[in-house]
Amino acid sequence: MGEFVGIAEIRQMLGGVSRARASVIASRRDFPAPYQVLIMGQIWRKSDVEAWIKVHRPELAGE
């Protein structure tokens, strides 16, 4: 099934940006669509977010 991440994990994956900045990035048209929207918030496939980071933020890939 794979791993899933929320906005808190995405913040860390993006180098510790603020929650507001992570939300702005996650709402970009080129950012992966959420896998599911839950009461607690959106979740994404970790592999989708990692692939996006590799292309759009290569300096953070592999951290």
C-alpha cells in the first residue's frame, strides 16, 4: 500500500519550512494531489511527494 504523509511530514521533507509555507507549496498546481482527505487533514503518498521534491527541490532530495 505504501507510506503516507501529512503536512507535518511534508514540512520536514521540505527542510523544516513553516506549516503555512508547506501548505502553500502543497496547494501548487504541480504538487501531487492528495491521496485522501480525512477529518484530520490531507494525506499524500510519500513516494509522490519524494518524486516532486526530486524534480522541484533537488537540493532536498534524499534528506
